[in-house]
Amino acid sequence: MRNSLKTWLIMGLLLGTMAYALAEDLTLTTYYPSPRGVYNELLAQTITLTNPGNLQVSGGLSVGPTYTPGLPGDVLVEGNLAIQTSSPVPGSALTVGTGDVHVADGNVNVNFDKGLFSLDGQEGFFVRAGSLLEFVTSGATKMTLDGAGNLGIGTTTPSRGLHLFGVNVPGSVKSAIRVQTDTGSNLGAGLELWHDGETGGRRFILLSTGSNNIGGTGLFQIADQTVSPSQARLSITGAGNVGIGTTDPTQPLDVAGRILRNSQPFSLTGTATHDDIVTVPWGTTSDWNLFVSPRQMGEDEVGSNLDNALLEIQCWATPISTTSWQITARYLFNNNVSSSTYVSWRNGVANYLLVPR
């Protein structure tokens, strides 16, 4: 009977203690050394277990002497852990208040398809399988870095070092790169394209010029930085005039130098006698206009020109294939007007001009 009574007293005491702990905070303060045996050192000013099961540590918690995951001495928290705050965020395993999280020597490991996010879950980044990092804003992936170092903006499958992809929106440029300078950068804003790691490689810059640029103000330029000082190879004014070899174009196309087309002179001139063939430098006769004019027609009989007569001149070009013309350049001449016996067609010489259409 006495044993039964003792058992009921002990059970009542335990139930009372548990009810008290659930109703109020339970504060445990440890002392060193242990009165019984040896155990890993645990230092804390206070450890408070609150009603929801949250763990609040004031003054720091140290488990040692060496922390080895999976061995006795780990700190296991079933619930939310709050540091530097007494208000852990619901649903968050770890809430840090006003302090920083500092990893002195180690890594913060995140499983695949997990990430770090804002409270609303709309901003953060994912760690994906296949060496992918995905950066999320407004709940959607906006930027991806793959294992090859390709960075995709607007695409999750970048195929180049920088791959931009934008949804087509009328009146809007989505896939664009903006390089902007402030008022103190008078030289302009530019994008440098360098390929000088090989023989023959050059350095170019796409440049929007400012007021202090030696190549002109308010221009879009392609400049060669391989030479010193750099040289503008192409300039476009605000009016749309394009200059090649000049930084001050005054016409829609202003070229300082000779123009070639298909590595050939822009126009071609020459002379041809009757029945000569003129061939196009490139393309077909449909790509060219051929102009002919008389160069030498008639004859000069020194001391006997009074009885001569130039009766007719023929000068033209006839296409005979898709790449050539035959020149007609002849004249009808009579070197003795007193008789028709001396009338005949004779070969002349013509000038020709070939101009691309």
C-alpha cells in the first residue's frame, strides 16, 4: 500500500512540474565542472524554453570542445531557432534579428532545388542539379548561371557567355544592354570588344561620344583601340548621317576615300573598238548599267579633206550573255564625194562606263 502511495505521489509531482513548464518559461542554468563524471562543456548565460517550443539563447551557446556532426554534442532543435530576437518568424527554422550570420571557416550547404528566399518567397535564388544557379524575382526565374559559366537573363538555358532573351512587347526593347555614364564622363559610354589574344586580333569599342571626345560630340562610333590614339572607323550623327573615314559626315553617306563593291572598283571605265566584248567585273548584266559614247569616228586625210564625208555613226552595246555585252562602234564614210564607190562602213572606237545598279 505504501509503495502504491509513493508511486502516485511521484507521478503527481511529475505531472505538476510538466504543467508548470508548459504554463511558464523554463530557465536552465548550467555550472562547470559537472558534479558527476566528465561531459562536453556547455556554456550559456540562460536557455529559455518558451511555450510554443521555441529556443531562445542569450549570451551565446557553445558546444565543444570540437563540433563533429553526427556525434554526441550536437545541438538539435525541434522548432524555431531565434538569434538576437525574441520573435522568431513562423515557419522559419532560423530567425536572425539585428546581427549578421558569419561563417568563419566552412560552407553553407543547400540541397538541390532548395534556395535562399525572402519571406514572401518571391525573391531569392535556387541551387539546381546540373551546376545551375537560378535567381528569382517576382516568383519567376530571371537569371541563370550554368556550370559552363554561361549567364542567361530571361532564359534558363544560356548558350553563350551572356545570353539575353526578352519577350516581344510592341513598342518595347526587352533584350537590351544599357551602358550609361554620368555627367562627369565626358568621353562617352562604350562597350569594348577585344580579341587580341591571337595574331591579327584587334580591339574595338562601340561608343556614344560625349562633349570631351576627340572624335566629335553626340556620335555613335565604332573605334579601333588597337592603334594609339584610337581611330574612329565609322560615325553616325544624330541626324542619321553615316561617315566612313570621317567623324563629321554631312550627307546620308559620306565616305572619305575610294568605294569598292565586291572588292572591285565602284565603277569601271575603258575603251572598245567595234565588236569588242565588255565583261562585268562581278554578278550579271542585270547588276550593271553600261554607257557607251563615240571616241573616234571618221578619218582625216591631210590635204584632201574637202572631198570627204562622214555619213553615219553607230555606237551602242548589245547584251550577248548574262555577263557580257558586244560593243558597236562604227561609222559610214565617203572619202570621195564625187563617187559612191568610196562609201563604206569603217570601225571606230567608243568610250564605255560600267556603273553598278
